[in-house]
Amino acid sequence: MSVPPNFANTDTGSGSRQRLTEANNPSSKVLRLPQDQPLRLACDQLLAPISIAYETYGELNADKSNAILVCHALTGDQYVASEHPVTKKPGWWSTLVGPGKPVDTNRYFVICSNILGGCMGSTGPASIDPATGKPYGLNFPVITIGDMVNAQVRLIDHFGIDQLFSVVGGSMGGMQVLEWAASHSERVFSAVPIATAPRHSSQNIAFHEVGRQAVMADPDWCGGDYHSHGKVPRNGLSVARMAAHITYLSEDALHHKFGRNLQNRSQLTFSFNADFQVESYLRHQGSTFVDRFDANSYLYITRAMDYFDLGASRGDVLANAFRGTKTRFCVVSFTSDWLYPTRESRAIVHALNAVAANVSFVEIDSDKGHDAFLLKEPEFFATIHGFLSSAGVKRGLKV
């Protein structure tokens, strides 16, 4: 019986080196907040200086009323509609954002920032700690979704925008949308939380813990100080990505795409090589992920998602998060999403109904699982276009 090779070797590789460069000197625009403008975090630590890497698309109109903030998911970044500098692939939501698309950059000024704790230019564990001259590693403070949003507030302030026309995002991006609407409602005219939840379930926390343990069990993690040792916990991060990726797909999607088809062979090898196409696919997803993402960022961001509970600090009543809101909401879910199933979106809608908020809800019939919000779904596209257009009329949007 043959033993399969590692997913990748343990040296940093050109992709990882480029990603580390992007962490501190990104190709995108960067807002740098100096030492005397610290951000107070939920853990009660002050973080400074801070970099917020971002991209913009379209033009901000004269009265600054057409700005849309797009919030990215766990492994996303600021390159929502432009080429990724490491992978050279199109933006992760280029199907939705762009000229003539549902989020029309001929009409709207779109802003997308790399979240606090990320690894594509915003301050995170791969950033250089000014106190040591080395990457923060585990010296970086534990952050929350609220901290990410508060950093985004600084960016919006930088543009002089008093109220965003809309905040849009899926998955963890949807959590940021909800946090914006709950904590900064006067600054959000409309909100589109997609394929998300008001708090992380125990099942989701469990999946994240498997991923974190895979990373931390890799000997090349080096207690979080792998940068100083010239290593990357590639195998551990690959396994974490593989496990997470399964949760993004539905059983039907996996069956239709792979079934039990063999990978480049006509019979079983009776080994632990990738006999099945689905195995090969997951190994590819894992091995390519490590060149564009930082392992410690993965730990910190998944922990932030686990901590997210919009009602916890509001008497454990979700409706209290939206009391008095004037924001218009469009909540979107997908029938085959078992990571953030429709019942989570319904809980958001019920909470909004309880405070007489302006809310519409659409459940999209799709067999593509959680990842459906990133794919070409005509009904989804029509929903986003229709809601933004209608909200624009109510806003009296001038472009």
C-alpha cells in the first residue's frame, strides 16, 4: 500500500511569500490610522496603529448618498470585483458587483475592505507588531465581528460618508451587515444580510474547532510563531480548509459534481491516494488555500465568528438589536444551505417584524448549498437588483 504525499511541502513557497508581502504592503488602497487614534476592542485592549486595506469601484456622488459597503466572508478580502494580486483570479463577487450588474458600479460607489484580523493588508496577526518588528502572531488580540465593523466605521468616516446607502454581505459578511444595522443603524439606510445567522450555532463552532485544532496540531505552526521560523503550517491549514469547504456545499451539489467517480483511473488502487474525484477536489482546495491565506488569521477570524451573538448583550432578545431602526432590510437565504439554514434568516425576520421594521425576505431555491450566494443564481441577482433599485427610489438617490 502506498502512502500519499503531503498536500504540500513545508517551505513558504512563492505564493505564501507574496501573501505575506500583501499582509503588510497590499496592492490595494490603505487607510493608516496612527498610534494616537487607537481602536478599543471588545476584549478591552487598545489596538494602534491600524491599517485598513480597501478597494473602491464606481464614483461617489456629490451628496455622498450612493455608497454601498460590501462585507466579505471568512476567506474573502477587499478584491470583491478586481483581480486578486496573489491568485490572479477575478474578484470573489465579480458576478454580482460591476458595471450593469446587480450592484451596479455605474450607479453606486462600492467600498470593500479587508477585515480587521485579515491577511491582505488590514492589521492582523501577520502584520508587523511595531513593538517587536516581527509579525504579531498570537500576540494579536482576540477580535470580534463588532471590532471588524468598528474598524470599517473609521474607513467610512475617512470618506466623509454620514450614511451608507446600503451594507451588503453574505455568511460572515452578513454578520457584519447585522452588526452595522444593530450598532450603527443611523448610518445604514438599507441592509442586505445574505445566507447568515444572528449567532453562531454550536454545530458551526464545532466545525471551526476542528479546523483550528488541525492548524495548531501541525508541527510547523510553531505555537503561532511560524513566520519567525520560515515555515507555514500548510498541512494543518489545508485540512482546515477541506473540512470547512464541505460545509459550503450541499449533498446534492457534491453528488451532481462528483458522485462516486474515480479520479484519473478506472479502478480502485487499494491505497490512501485520492481514488475519488471528490477527494482530489478537496485536496486541491486545501493546497491552494494556503498560498493566499494566513493560518493565524484563520484562527482569529473563526473565533470572532464563534463569539458572534447579536442578542447576547441585549437581554438575549434578538429584537432588541433592531428596536427603533429605520433601516430597510432585505434578508436572503438558500434552500440547500445547511451551514446557515433558512430558519436562521427567519429568526432575523421575526425579530425585525417584532419591532415593526421595514423588511422583505426571500428564500432562493437552489441546490448549491451555502456557496450559492457566490454563484450565478438568477433569482438571487434579480432580488438584489430589485431591492437596491427600490431602496434607491425611496432614498431619492442622485447619481
